[in-house]
Amino acid sequence: MQIRTMSRLECTKVLDEHRLCRIACSRDGRPYVVPLYFVRDDGYLYAFSMPGQKIDFMRANPLVSVVVEEHGPNRQWKSVVVEGRYEELPDRIGFKQQRERAWSLLSHYPDWWEPGALKPVLPPVSDHSPHIFFHILVDQVSGRAAE
């Protein structure tokens, strides 16, 4: 088995072929990593979430890392790491176009709202929770592959 560095084009292809990632954020020196569905488009990773710890962390410290992994036969794998900045797309003037872009891209997939809208809380917080669209402005992309 040989491990090699992937080109930016190869990394982009992996990001385009996958929807599930792990997003890492931190606040007050405390890391937090959770699964998240995303869509890549033109220098951004678009996503959706309900309010919670992940959003609180990213509002406090917008620098995040995202990991997408692909596993193949015979112990082959690819791993892509995105370093970027969280930017919320609130439901107000000035963000309408970006918010609609996020909705348009994400809604092409039947599971786009998972796991962001499924919170394991008892009892339910309320009948209505404000949903949050956001994107990650991609600063750097790197990847490795084992073949």
C-alpha cells in the first residue's frame, strides 16, 4: 500500500461525490466534532442545522475543519480535509440570494435536512424551531489517498 497526496482536483471530486462529512469546531479551547450533510459549490460547502451546540461553537469561533472520507476495497481510502470559515445565512435582507442558493443545492437530495433537523431530545423543545442555513468558505483543501 502506498499513501500519496491528492491534487486539488481530486479533492474536489471527492467532495462532489459525497454528502456526509464530519465538521470540527472549537470554543474556549474545547473541540467538538459532529456529522453533517453538505453540498459543495463554487468555493463553499453549504449546510443546514437546527440551533444547538455546533451552531453555538461556530458562532463563537467561525474557523472550522471538515473531513470527508471514502473507503474502498483492499484497505484503499481517500481522506479530504477542508479548512474554512463558518458564515451564517440568516433569513433577512442581504442574505436572500445566498440562502436561496443553499436551499436550491441542498434540496436536490432527499436527506439534505438530516442529521441537522433530527435532535435526540426529550421532550421536544417546541413545535417550531428556527432552522439555520450556513456555508463554509473554503480556505484550504488537502487530501491523501492509500492505494
